[in-house]
Amino acid sequence: MLTRRVTVLGSTGSVGVSTLDLMAQAEAVGAGKFEVEALTGSSNIALLAAQARRWRPRLVVTADPGRLETLREAVTGLDVEVAAGPDAIAEAAGRPADWIMAAIVGAAGLRPAWAAAGSGATLALANKESLVCCGPALLERARAAGGAVIPVDSEHSAIFQVFAGDRPERVARIILTASGGPFRSFSRAEMASVTPEQAVAHPNWSMGAKISIDSATMANKGLEMIEAAYLFGMAPSQVDVVVHPQSIIHSLVEYVDGSTLAQLGPPDMRTPIAYALAWPDRLPWPAPKLDLAAQAQLTFEAIDPERFPALELARGALQAGGWSPAVFNAANEVGVHAFLDRRIGFLDIAMVASETLARMGSGAAARGAGVACEIALEVDAEARRVATTVVAQRARAA
């Protein structure tokens, strides 16, 4: 039976909720037993308190200090420590545990993931910024502490499951699959006039607004390319992307002898979460089954760089190295939010990232000595300031 002492960072988000649901299912069928060290959430105090009542963690934390008393009242009667604020979340992340889910979205998840990596636990990583902004340092920190990093993104989980980790020289390249988003058949002229409502309507996955926009621009595949290169020690030229509209093949690994291995499954985030939770074993749970006959066909397309320039921008940032990937990530996020606020057009999102990378130039590639996590946050903040200026100039010119 699977036993784990668990911390869930971002327990009230979709990945956190799915993680706790899987744990409950495993316990219900006698496949697992879990002791929860800490749960952290943001503004959904009612859900965080309900999770605390179900799992009885030693510590429960809200990211918002203004909600501390509300949380304290909501867990009255429980033998649980209560805290609030970013420092408290980082402290929770560093507590002793066997397994830590890092599912806090955005740059706010970087410090907690860094703390978790130093704990020696198995780190299930669902926070893109941690790898994109300081991936090599984060992975080295986890190794030095005796822990491991298991990716939770469906694409990277797929690669992890078929990658020859003990003999990486056998791997020729890794191939990420992309659904193509809602605009894969749109012309560039048609894409210029799309609305936020159209862009968040993903054809296969139920996701938040930001990641849905990233899927529509292919920026998400650019970020995943950077993550994959770091996670698996691949050169930029060894990471490719192909459009696969059905989202059944989640990624592929091509070996030097011409063999290509793929991981397949229905588009359900609980599958990679379950794999990470049980690794190196597998967790029996009522997973959706893949019916290939019903699926009928699996198709693939090349990505058009003219219509989806974000992918090559990310590859360029990866090739430039240093902190350039962190600049791309921050600038893209600023551009996405400006589009959602209707201050810029859809095609302007990639322009914001491109212009920000150009303006920061070689200064993004190297920084002075210091803790990688803190330097990454400094670069992130600077890139956001530059990108905000680019957005304002673009909005005035429109």
C-alpha cells in the first residue's frame, strides 16, 4: 500500500483539488494512506478550511495575510497551526515531508518550490515558472538535498515515463505535442481580430484563462520546450513540437536507433498527478480508459511560425541562456493580461515578449552571484516593468 507524508502547495487550485481527490480515492479502496503535513491556499478560505477538516494537516496557510483571522475562525476546533503570507507558505514548503505538490500558479510559486526542492522530498512540480526561471539551479538543489523532481504537466510526465533517464545518450530528441488551440486553422488576418472570449475556449482541456491564452498563442509550448530541455538535459535543437489536435498522445521520445516511444491517454490532468503521487510505483484509481477504436484517428501537423511566433521566441530565449527564459515568461504573462483586459490585440502578445527580450538584451543573459531563486524574481520584476511599458506604448499607438 502506498504511504506518504504529503504537503500540497496550492491545494485550492485545480491541480491541488485533483491531488487531494486522488488521495481520497486511493484511501477509499485501500491503495494508499496519507498523512498531511501542510496545505496552502489563497483566497478560497471555505474550501481550504474544508480540506483542513478532511485531512487534519499540521499546518494550514493562506497566501493573504488579510484573511488570517477568517481562516483561524474557519478551522476552530481543529488541532492545526494557522499562518498567512508568502513567508509562511515558503516555510510550509520546507517542512519535512515525503512528497510535495508544488501547484501554486505563477511567480508566487517560485519561492515555495525552491524551499520544497531543498527539503529532500519528492517534488511533484506543476509550477512552470520554477523551471523556466531557474530550472538548472532548482534541479541541482533537489539533487543535492537527496530529493527528486517529478513533472506534473501532462507533456513532461509523458516524456518522463518513456525517457531513458539512466542512458540519456540514447535519446535523439523529445517531441512535445500541442493541441493547436482554438485558432490552429485561422489565418494571421483572422487571428488579429479574435476576442478574449474566443481565445479562452480551449477545444480539449478545461483550464484557467491565462493558460488557455498561452495554448492559443503556443506560448505554452515554448515554455514547455524550455522546461523539457532543463528537465531532461536536452539541447534546444533536441526539443521539437508537433500539433496533435486530439490530445491523446501527450509527448514522444525518439531514440538514436530510430525507435519512437509515446505515452497515450485521455486528456485528464489526474493521470500525471497520479503518476507523480505514486512514483516510482503506479496508483490504481478509476482512470478514464483510452478507446482507440472510438477515437478512430490520430493526426499531426507542423506548426506555422508565422502565425505562432511565440514558439521560436521561446527557443531563442533558451538558446540565449541565462535569465532570458525568465524574461520571456514574465513578458508573455504581461501581454496575456493586457489582451484579457482588451488593451492590446491577440497578435500583440508575442510582440510584447519579443520587444521586451530585445530591450533587456544581453542584460537578461547574466546576473551577479546570489541565490538563483531571488535573482530570478528580480529578473521577473524587471521584465514585467519593461513589458508594461511596451504594452502602454502599443496601446497608445493602436
